[in-house]
Amino acid sequence: MQTPVRSSFLSSKIKKHIALKIGDFYFFENFVLVEYAKEAIISMRALHEIKTKGLGQFANKPFGLIVNKIHPFNTVPTDAMQLEKEIPNLVATAVVSEDLTKTINFDLENHFFKQINRRLFSSLEEAEAWINEKVEAKKNSYTK
């Protein structure tokens, strides 16, 4: 079973938590980690509330997203283009699942993403390291 963030090494680094019907959103220095609710349908419409309530801390700063897949959920892949347009400072997304065979939609979703770098991981540790690397690289490109 996938380890929830509250039971992981990341628990002490959580800066903010927002619980919504579609899932739990945990805010960190460089990224948001989400654990979607079981059988949730993830669309831009469903994400509207988190955009208005939580993403302000990243305002114009690059940030990443880690999806900790502790429950099965569904996405609307065609919303990817709208996500990239509405949240242009989202630079990378990591999907974490201990059972990578349960991430079949990942490849389908990738066809709709043009700008956001996306990758699968089997552990939160690997995902956090990769996200921080991508976000820091983007921050450094702004200062050059």
C-alpha cells in the first residue's frame, strides 16, 4: 500500500494543508503534494477551489506537483492544455505509485501535456528529489 504523506519523511516539512472534497493538498517550499480522494474525477473545474485557496503562495514562482496515488482516481486528460495555460508556473509533475501497473492513464495524459515535464516514480523520496531539481533549475534560469 502506498504511504500517505502524513506517515512519510515529508510530514515534518508540510507548511500548509487544505482538505477538499477531491482530496488533500499539502504545501511545501517548492511543490504541492496531493492525495486525491478515492474515485475522484480530476478536472479543471474540480481544481478551481484549490487554485483560488492555495496556489497563491507560488504566485509567480515556479513550483512542482507530486501526486501521491494512494487511491484510484480519474482524470480528464484533455484539461491538460487548460492547466498549462492557467498555471504556467507549474514546471513539473511527479506521479508516485508503488504499483506502476496502476498508472495506465499516465501515457495517455502525456499526449496532452506540451510544457509540463511529467514523470512516474515508485517512491516519495525519488519524486521529491526530482521535483526540487526541476523547480530549482527553473528558478536559476530566471536569475541568469
